[in-house]
Amino acid sequence: MEKRHYTIKELPESERPYEKCERLGPEALTDAELLAAVLRSGAKDKRATALAVEILGLHPYYEGLLGICHVTMNELMRIRGIGRVKAVQILCIAELSMRLSSQKVHKKISFHTPKSIADYYMEKMRHLNREEMILILFNGKNKVIKELKVSVGTVNQTVASPREVFLEALKYEAVYLILLHNHPSGDPTPSRQDVSVTKRIKEAGELLGIYLSDHIIIGDRSYVSFKEQQLL
């Protein structure tokens, strides 16, 4: 009978991720071995570690574990040996890693420093495939009232308008606000539209008595703060 799947148990003991982890600790495993330990089995003529290597090389721009955060379920299932269950497992691993990264800085966040805000939202936003804008609302004592997603755009453009922003700000009786959005390209340099929209929101806010404290653009492990760059 023809063998359909290679399992981890069929590897030489020295090459099995489970045994290697027990002997040397999880830090000794390669990225492919860590992923193979979760996958447990491969495909016809393809061991679990080989399947893991193929998954890690799937994304054209982001290689390795970072690429997992940028692939979709359909893209994963195009790989021979990846079905619905394995695809869901991989996507859950990516989400867990992003949440763990965010939790590391959660207790340290200060909404008064652009770097602290950028660090907190970095893992939430730098892996997104489309631009999204988040609105953080504050009361008169600079305490956070609400965090809202106000816009989901395309790969290189958000569609937030001052009207959307201030409808929410007025609803929650905010006095100050901070905007954040991501650039899927990884480059946080403000575009002309970014500058124009920020200027319009700032001016509209001043008329309403709701002040724009900052607009932070999230890139790939980098950010630009309009406040720091004196663009406000």
C-alpha cells in the first residue's frame, strides 16, 4: 500500500523536533522544526519538516515566521499537504505570536509618548495587508475613553474622513484624540494624502474643541509620529 503521509516519528530520532526539544529546549529548534512540531505530519513524499520549510517560504516578501502573519487560509491550502485543519492551526500560531508580542508592552504603555504607543500597536498593525486606521479618544484629563477602528482601506490608502472621526469623538465626548494607521509596504513615511487628511482633521478638531494630539503611522518595526516630526 502506497504511503500517503510522512510523520515526525518516521524521522531519525536525532532529527525529531519533539525529542530535540526535550534534550536541548525549544530554543534549539529551527523555525521549520518548531512549525513541524505543530504540523505533526507532512504529505505524500514530503516530511513534516519539508512541508514546514515550504510554508515558511510561501510569502513573496516576508520570509520565515514573519511570512505566516501575512498569508491567508486559501494561500496555505494551495500547498499540497495543507488542509483546513493545518491551515487553521498555522493562522492561530500567527495570531498567538502577535498577541504575545503586544502583551509584552501592554503594561508599559504610556499614551503620552509616541514610541510607547507605536510599540504597543506595532504587532497588531505591521502585519496587516490593508491600511487600517485606529482612533484613540481621551477625556479632558488625558485618560483613554475608547479605541475604535474607523477605516479599512486598500494596500496603499485609507479612506477615513474628518466626519467619521468626529462623529465618534462627539459620541464619546472626547477632548483629545490620536490617530494611528499602518503602511503595509513597511515604510511609514507619510504620503501626501496622509498629510492632507491629518491637516483637515486637525483644523476641524480645533473648530469643535477636540484636539488632535498625534497621528502615528506604523511601518515594519518602524513608525513616524506627526507630533515628533513637528507636522502638526
